[in-house]
Amino acid sequence: MALLSVDEALERILEGVQPVSAETVPLAEAVGRVLAAPIEARRTQPPFDASAMDGYAVRDADIASTPVTLKVIGTSAAGKRFDGEVTAGTAVRIFTGAPLPKGATTIVLQENARVIDEGRIEALEPAAPGRHIRRAGLDFRSGDTVLEAGRTLDPAALSLAAASGHAQVPVIRRPLVALIASGDELVPPEAEPGPDQIIASNNFGVAGLVQQDGGRVLDLGIVPDDHAGFAAAVRRAREAGADVLVTLGGASVGDRDITREVLAAEGMELSFWKIAMRPGKPLIFGRLGRMSVLGLPGNPVSSLICAHVFLRPLVRRLGGRLHAPNLHQAELGAPMPANDGRRDYVRATVVPGPGGLIATPFPVQDSSMLSVLAAANALIIRQPHAPAAEAGERCQVLMLR
């Protein structure tokens, strides 16, 4: 029986997935969040004609011929305007951001004026009408859409939301991803492993990817290879309202690999099991009510690579984010053997070279070796049945960092 391709597996995982519900949060908590609705300005910015520079507000007709002496009749500062009017032969000292006084039509820069005494200046150069004036509404006007739905709120967007009158913004809720690590052999990092035990590590790496992509993590801990304990953890995920349940381990065909059996007993509709991918062949995907279920392999490298390829796009789509894999073309830094019928994700280092990027695979690709994955900054993607390749040939790489 032919294994499901990676592309078809991802298509099934993302089929029909829509962003989760919205919530309203204060601006101070909104950085990195995704807007659930457009933001319209509640005020006009600037709200009045304002000076863009320090200088003197004057009538352009009065400085058509320079030098000319003008009487200084007051000051307009940011937050405290001059309430009088600029008339023939007068000027108002003005500062950046201050309201333009009535009657003024241009700004003489302070470096283009000479102070004669406390009440007089000499304008040294003419200034065209409207020069150095920011007109009301130059940035935006009340009712303008200043930010579109789907925009990730970066620092500039947060400042714009604030300036347009919003102390709170509607954002897409952070998708909740529940994690269950299974296996009698697993203990947490703070415990001392027994003679036949190892440290559980997959949950930390997978949780990190979820958080990087805007999701929240509910770590349900380690459950033994026991139907009742596993089922109880699945129910806790559902009760918590998890959008995605990720199981770590127990997805293969051994007698103690009970993940599929427990999930089926809990009502999961299985979409697929096993895909044409290395590492990561024993991948499970299904839906349990509204919750997507992704069963990752237990080998640490397999688990994390599958999370890169399948979990990250799912979390990003649930969170209203676009997902564009960080794919690049490179030259092989070493020869590679012919590939079999599975798409291979080969741990590699990518460095700049004279003609572009150079990708060199690690010589040992065992799916248990986290040290190799941590040292890799990319994965060379080898398509099914790819022929042997020599150093210098082109290849596709998925950048990890």
C-alpha cells in the first residue's frame, strides 16, 4: 500500500482550518498578535495644521522679498497654541508640532532668521506658501482604515493603533496546543532516570515551536504506556478547550504503541497514519470533535522535524497567520546517495559561498541524535527517488534558524 505523500498529508491537516475566535486585549499585551478586524481611526492626525520645524510662523506675502524685519507677537508651542492672529508684518515663534496660528501661511526656519531683539526678527530668506507645515489629516483622518484584519501587530502597528485612538484591539486568540508525552521509559529533566529510562525532551522543543508561532501550550506531562492514563490525558485536553492535541511517541506499530488505539476509543476520526517521509514515517492525524490531533513520532529528531513541517503551518493558520516555509536553493557541499520512495529531510549546515548558499549534510542522520539537529541550521529536502547527487549540484533547503 502506497504511503501518503508529505504534500497530501499537509493538505489534509490544513483542510477546512480557519482562525480561532477573537478576543480584545490592551495594546500593552498585543505585540505579535494578529488583528481579527480592521482598525478605523477614531480621530484625525494631526488634528490641526502644525509646524514641522522650529522657526517662525509668518505670512508668505510678508517675506516675498528678504531680508525683512517682522514683529514677534507671541509663541506657539506643542500643547499650548497661540490664540491670536498673524497679520501683516508680524511673526509668531513656533516649535515643531505646535498648532499653526490663524493667518500664518508658511514657516521661516529659525536658522533663516536673525533675532534683532526680544520683539523683532529679520527673515533672511523667503519661504513658499505651505512650507514646513503639516496639514490636518496628513497622517490619517477619523474613519480611515489604518490597519487591516490579519495584520501582525508589530511595534509600528501598535503605535499607529494608539495614535488613532485605540487603547484595546481585537485580536485572534492564541491557539491552545495540548501536549502529551507517552512512554514508561520517560522521566522529566529534574528526575534521575532509572537504568532503563531516558529524559523526556520532545515536549520542550515542540512547545517552543508552538510559542514561536503565536500559540499557547498546555503540557499535560508524561503518561505511561497505559490506556486509562492516556485516555484521561486526552480528556483533559478536550476539557481545556485545546485547538490541537499533540501526542509524542507511541505512534508506531509496537505492542506498547497505544496512541492510535486510545485516540480511536476516545472518538478520533483518523485521517491518515504513516507518510512517505524520513524521519517521521509513523505520523498520525485525525480530528476529535473540533480538536485536531497530531501524533508525532517518539524519536526526538523525527518529532521536531515533523513539528516543523506539519504542526507549525497548522498553528499559524489557526492563529490567522500566513505560513511560508523558509525555503532556499543551495549547492551541495558533499555528495549524497540516491533516495528511496520517501521524502528525506537531511540535517545540514548552510553557509554562504562564492556562488550562493552551500549546504553540507551531516554524515550521521540517526533520528535519535538531538546534537546533530541542534548543530544543523537547515534541512536538505530530497524528493522521493531522487538520484545520487554530486557536490556542487543544486538542492532545496528548509532553513531552521
